[in-house]
Amino acid sequence: MKALEDYYQVTKETIEMLEGEEWKTNREEAIEKLDRSILKREKLQLEIKPPFTDEDQALGKRCIALNQRLSELMGMKKEEIAADIKRVKQQKRHNEKYANPYESVMTDGFYYDKRK
């Protein structure tokens, strides 16, 4: 079945891209490629229909294993991106406090004396 073979190949290429140097050197472009790859896989997945031969079933089992690996990698990449976003926000807050240190000064110890 051609759709299943294409699905397997696209999944394999996506995993290689996530594990490769491209993710580290040019992450924005890699994310765009990942998005296109996911859309392509989705279309191919809809084309996969029974009946399946023995070869197709074996390839399907390999696809399942690759999908699990792909899910793990995408989870790790999501955590990396979330950590980077958190670090950038923290750096931004630090820079704002450095530029204007008295902006968020809390005055502590206000009370009203009721004695006359």
C-alpha cells in the first residue's frame, strides 16, 4: 500500500529532523518543516484503508513504534521551547527591573495611629 509506505517514510524523516542538527541551528525553520510534515502525515493517515497484506501489517507495526518515538521527541521539544520561553520572560523582567529599579518598590509598614 503506497499511502502506508509514504506515511512510514514521512514519519521517519520527521524523527531524523527532530534528532538532527537542524533543530539546534535553525529552530524556527525546523518548526515550520515539522508543521508541514504533521499535515502531510495527517493526510496520508486518512488514505490508509484496509484490507492489509502481511507486509502492510508488518509496516504498520513499525509505524506504531515510530509514532511512539515521535511522540516522545515532540514532548521533549515542547518542554525545551517552554523552558526557553520561561527563560526569556524571566530575562525580560530582570532587564525591566534593572532599567527602572524604583518602579515596583513596595512601601511596607503603613498603619494608622488611632490615638489622640
